[in-house]
Amino acid sequence: MKHAAYIRAGAALAAVTMGSLLCGLAAAQGVYRIVGPDGKVTFSDQPPPAAQAKPVAGASGGSTGAAPAGGNAALPFELRRVAGQFPVTLYTGKDCSPCNSGRNLLNSRGIPYVERTVTTPEDAAALTRLAGEPTVPVLTIGSQQIKGYSDVQWGQYLDAAGYPKQSQLPANYRRPQPEPLVAVQSAVPAAATQAAPPQASQGPATTSRPAEIPVQPPSGIRF
């Protein structure tokens, strides 16, 4: 009876641990530094209409299903599944020993992760919005934020998420290069080139219409 009780208690503890991963603090979203036409700088988690760049912050929240970059398609199935469900993002700074220790831990365990650097005042302001304070390192695992480095704590959360203790990365795996936390995008497109002056009319204008081609719907489909 005691053995069965221990099993039920262990299962409940595992469920609580996994629940904390899913229901933790709100995860970091992509952040853009937008410079308006009047020179005013604003921050947003949505890119400006004219920008084609992708968000640069770590994957989490609504993008927990996104696969990390850097050859994730070549990962073993189970590791790819875990990385897609609980993507890992590491926020680091310059001359940061705890950041180096955290990076070494992730590398030694073969964790596929993306790294975002905090080096400018804009980066620090964005990190404050995301984590509540501009302190590095910050690790996100799915929707869970872990502030500061602790090999024991980081290991426990990685274990709870289902990451293997030993590296399973293929030999040809290449980690994505670290990128700044804040991407700078202009809110207005570049000025259009000046149009050529209109030429004098040579006669009455005629309007040509393209030939109308009847459209045949695919077989079996009716509009």
C-alpha cells in the first residue's frame, strides 16, 4: 500500500512540475524597436507594416510550437518533439560569467537553443519589459522564465520538460548565431524615387483591355 502511495505521489509531483512549465510567467515575445517618421522610438511585439523581418526574441507563448533554428529538422524525433513543445532561449550579456556557465551547461547537454544578446540600452529596456528586470542570464523553457544561473535549477526544469541528460545532437548540427534582443526597423518605407515628368499627349488616349479568358473550375467543384 505504501509503495502504491509513493507511485501516486510521484505521478502527482511530475504533473505539477510539467504544469509549472505550461502555466509559468508569460514568456518573451518578439520585440521590435520602431523608429517613426517623427523620430520617436517605440517598442512593439508586432513588426511594422513595411518590415519583413522576423521577430528576434525567443520563442514562447504563442510560438511555443515553432522549431528552433540551426538545423532542427535533423534532430532525432524525440528531441525535435521536446524542442518544439518547450523551445529554449538564453538571454546573455557581455563579460558575463554566469552567462558563460549557462551556455556551457546547455551545450554539454546538447540542448537546441537560440541566444539573444543584451548589449544596448534598447536591449536592456526590452528585457525589462519581458523579464521584469535587465539582469542576465535569463533562460526560458517553453513559457517558464528562470532568472539567474543555477545548474541545479536549470537541470531540473530541463529534465521536467523532457530534454535528455546526454547530448543527442547529430554531428552536423550547427547552432544558430546569437542575435540582438531588439531588431531595429523603420516604421516608414524608403522614399519612392521621383516620377518622370509626363510627356505631351500625341493624340486621344485609348484604353486597351486585356483579353478575357474564361476560367474553368476544377473538375467536381462548383462556384
